[in-house]
Amino acid sequence: MQVDDMDGLGWPATVPALLSAAERACLRADFAGIRPLLRRIEHDFGTPSDPNEATRYAVLRSVLAARVGNWTEVVRWCPDRGSLEGAETGVVHAVALAALRRLCETEGHSESGTTALVIVLWAYLLDEDDPGDFRALLTSRRGTAFADDHWDEARRRLAKRITDLLRALDTRAGRDALAAWETAWAAERLAPKSAGAGPDSLIPLECAARYLVGHGQGLALLEAYSARHPHPDTWSADSVDNPVCADALARALSQRGQDRAQTGEWGDALADFAAAARLGHPLGPGDQAAVRRAWKNVGRTWNGYGYSTIARIHGLELAYRLLPGDSALAAELTAELVRQGQKVFDSDTEQSRKRFARALSVSPGDKDARAGLDDHLRVALCRIFDGAQPDGKLRVHEVRDLLRRDPECAFARRWLGDHYAEKAVTAGVRGLTVQARSAARKMLHYDGHAGPSDEEFVDEKLVELLLGEAEHAADKGTRAGARRRVKLLNAAADIADRIRVDVGEEPTGQETLF
């Protein structure tokens, strides 16, 4: 579509022609001449729909808004970096200069939207590939060409000035590396945001993290992320902000682990590798070599002083999770756990037992770890029969396994006999005859009864157990004890009557068990 001749010059007033005229006015700094041309576009054609024309129109609107200090409007109109190739480079330069001057002003004029404009526009103009031919624009303005070395030096100096400005603003505002405008400028990966947006909105967190770790600033990434999430031992692929950030953090942790291994910070290096693994980082050959070097030295000092068993076990555990198939590592961890278990055998029973149990889980066939646990069990059994409380609750299978390994352990045999006697009494009182007989047979076995036991003999022993328990209940002299005594005697009487019936005797009704 076209309208009347433009200004009577004899050529049609199309949208491209009006935009070109407005751009020429901008390059002449004739800003008063731009507005009528844009108004005519709006009146005659509406807002341009063609992407290239829309970009040119938007940049011109940004220039006019910048001239009157309406920076909210500037930010709203200015397109992102990917669209700028359709705009006149000189017009882009005009907006870029205005935004940079705005950013350099005093307090109150460093809005994130303006900063985004500076970063977008200058990153486009100073791009090494020079998509808008910025070099040609400056060459035409100065009248002479740039030598290559002079041009490269000029680009570097201007980029440094922008970097220094953004760094100063970051320092003043206390922004960390993940939120820093300097990071956004260096990454050159953002689009303009609305004026007044928070600093984190300049660049997505994952883009900042990826840039930092990819450009040798992994420590800055870890420092910033740790300040936001102060417990690195809880970082995992599911807990961090997103998978891209998890990958960047893992790479930074792996690199710091390598560096710490080089300086002999063995425990910290292993912690870094463990955190990287939780974030999904696979250990490469270099990482594995560093982990092996670390576990061989963690908790130790070159002169033998300052040896820390706790630090060594912790480091070996981290390494074992990272290298579960390393047999030498498993053997060293097992030996260290056993040594610690033996060291605190008397002073810290619970820790000692845990050390032996862990050693046995790492190396199931380790004799020293098994012996340590068996010794703890013997001590607990001895305490029971000495009238003292054991350190923990004993388990039947543990005592039974001990007796299998050590058939001469009288305490284990006695404890198992007492245990099954108690079970036989409990089942007998409840009328559970089958369970009571089974428990009584096991009691006889552990009490040393040789040969098979028929049902009548087992029942006789069960009656003896019930009567003996009834005597103990009577000795308590309490109402509860009396009630329990009656239950025990009734159960014994029922079993005794059954025995008589089994052997052909008729109950006379004259006999009683109490």
C-alpha cells in the first residue's frame, strides 16, 4: 500500500520510505523531524507488521522516548538483541549512547531496565562479527578507516569502560556474581526487561551459572550460590533451582575439588567431589585420580602428628561412595573402622558397636569386625547375668548366631534358654498350646537336654515353668501379681489335666495344683 507523494518530492510515501526518512533525520540529529514521519506511518498504515519494519519503527520510537527521558517507554519499545539486525546501526548507536549516559548519572538512575538496554545494545554494536557494520558507521563519521589493531583496541577499551561501570554499580548495590550486571554484560544473553525490575531479572539464573563456570569463575558461582543456599551438603539434582544450574554447580565443584586436591585439602576435596556426584556429575579419570589421592591422605599429616581418626573415616566414607568398586579403599575403610571401634570399645560402647557394624557392611567377611561385635554381645550378656542393664536390646538372632560361632559361650546358651522359657510361659497362659510346646522344646535344647522330647515330657516341663512363674508372681504381694498367679495356675492345671487324659488316667477331682 502507498499514499500520496511524500512532501511533494515525487516518490510514494510507503512504510519503508517513511522509515528511511526518519532514520536519516535521526542520523542528522534532527529529532524534531522524526516524530511527524512516525505519526504518518501510524495514521496511514498503522503499526508495521513486517518484522524488519517493526524493528526499525520500534528503535526510532526508543530514540524519541530517550530524548525526553521517558525510560520506561524506551525499555518497552527497544527490541531484543536478536532483532536488531533489521535496524539502522546509527539509530541503534543513538539509543545506546543515551542509555549509557543515563546509566552513568548519579544516584537513582541505574534502573535494571536501562542497564538491560546498555547491555543489549552495546553487546550488539561491539560484537566481534559486527552484524550491523558498526565499524563502517564510525569510519564514515570520522572520515578515515580504522587499522585492525586500532579497531580491536578501541573495542576492548569501550567494553572495559562498560564493564567497570557495571561492576561499580554491582558493588554499590551488593549484588553477587549470579545477580551481577557485570555477569549479564559478559554473558551477553538477555533481553530488555521492564523498568524497575529486580537485578536478578537481567539474566536467568541458569545462564549466569553456565557463563561463570564456563569462563573460569566457578569459585564466584559457588560463593554466590552458597550464600543463597548455605548448606552444600544438601545440594542435589532435585533440590537446586533447575537442571542447568545443577550441571554448572557440579562442574564448579569438580574443578574446586581438583584444585583442593592439588593443595592437599583432602577432606574438602572429597566433600566437593561428593557434592558434584549428588548433582549428577560423573567422575572422569582426572576426578577419580584426585579422589584416590585424597583418600590415601585424608586425616593424615606428613609428619604423623595431627592424625584424625574421625576425619579419616569421614573422608574414606565419602571416597567409598564415589568409588564403591575400589577394593583397596574398601579394605582401608574397614581397617580404620575396626581400629576406631577397638579404640573406644570401653569408653563409647554405642559408637564402637556402630563402627564394627559398618566395617562388616563394607567387608562382610572381615573377622576383626565380626569379633568386635561378638565381644560387645558377650559383654552385654555378662551384664545381664550380673544383674546390670545391657547397653542395648539384645536380639535373638544375634545371640543365636554368636552361639553358632562360639558353641562354648555359656552366657549365650543360658540367655536363649531363658528367652524361650519366657515365650513358653506367655503362650501357655494365652492357651496357645502349639506355640508353648515349640518354645519349651527350644528351651530344653538350649538348656542341654539331649535326645528327642515327646509331647508328654514337653508338657511336664511346661507345667513346671508355669508353676515356677506362679511362685514368682505370688512373691510380689500385689493385686496384679495375685491375678497373674491365678492365670498361671489355671494354665498349668489345664495342661496337667491333658497329660492325665493322654496317659489314660481319669481326673478324680480331689487333686489340685494349689
